Amino acid sequence: MLGYSAAQFGVIVSVYGLALAASPMLLGRISEVFSKKLLIVLGSLLYSALNVGMLFLHQYTLLIGAAMVTGIGNALLIPALSTIYLGVTAEQNRSQVMGIRGTAISLGTLLGPLAQALASPWITPQMTFAIGIALSFVITLLAFVVLKPRFTHESLYRRVT
């Protein structure tokens, strides 16, 4: 689509994975300092960076940067969501809830590309990225509206006990 080879796209995806793997080491304590709502909203916005990049950017180095920002966004999002799940779930149901969460993520990982393959006769690759951006913004808006302003460890602990 942009004239890059499969290896170049592989590097973009690898940079995303590297940022996702390295970011928790660099940002590990950030979820203890800032509200979960802020981290989820910010992480959701950053998570759409690669879709935005693939839609609007045509320079390889900028796409690599967008992949890195997407990995950082996901690294902000995952711990904050996990904290909320664990904080609002009774102790006896936590492993089951986290198992269902993992299954839902795996199902989404499977169904997303399948939906793309099924829709490909009717939409362009650019439309795929635009749909991804729109879904990210809907999720971000939903998180902004639904989540309480200040999810902290203390407030979650009070809700469970």
C-alpha cells in the first residue's frame, strides 16, 4: 500500500512490540501516581497512533515512531484496566474474571483480522485504518464518560471491602 516491503512492515510491527515490552519497565510506577481514568483515556488515544500513521503518514521513520507511540499507549492502558478489573471484582471471582478478560482479548485478536478479510472486497486499506481510528476514539470517549474521575488504589480498596 505505501510501497514498503514485508520486512519494513515487520520492523514497524516489531517496534510496536518492543515499545509494548519495554514501556512497563520505564513507566511501571506511573499507574500508582496518576488516576486510572487518565491512563486509560491517554492510553486509548495513544493506542490509535499507528492507525493514524498508516492513514496519513508516508515517511517510514514517522511510521516507526507511530508504532512506538502505539506500544506505549497499550502499555499505559493494560495495567490501568487490570487494576480496575481486579479492584472491582470479589477475590473469589478474580481469576475467573481475568480469564474471561484474556479470552475476550484473544477473541478480538482473532475476529479483527477476520472481519478485515471479510470486508476487504468492499473497503480500501485506508478505510481499514479510518475504521480503527474511529473505533479507538469511540472507546476513548466511552472511557472518558463512563469511568469515575479518580480511580486510585485506595478508592478501589474501599469499594471491595
